[in-house]
Amino acid sequence: MLLWLIFVVPAVGCFGAIWALTNLWIRRKLFTEGPPSMYWSVSVVLVLAPYFLGLGFA
């Protein structure tokens, strides 16, 4: 269980930090230029990225 936590907690934490920073940056850029559909597309890809990475490494 401890070994599982050593790998999962940092991975989820890094994903969350990258997701939040990218989400803030994209939102700020798209409120001034571009269609909002691009914002949602990037957000969906970032949310699903850990799932697909997990499938790739499994």
C-alpha cells in the first residue's frame, strides 16, 4: 500500500498542478481571443490524459 501511495500521490499531484496552471493560462488567453470551444477541448484532453497514460503503461 505504501509503495502504491509513493507513486500515485505525486503523479496525481503533478497532474493536478499542470491541469490547473494550463487551465488558468488557456482561460485567460481565450477570453480575449479565439472561440471558447478550444478551451473546452483542451480541458477535456487534460482531464482524460492520466486515464490514457495509465492504459498505455498497463
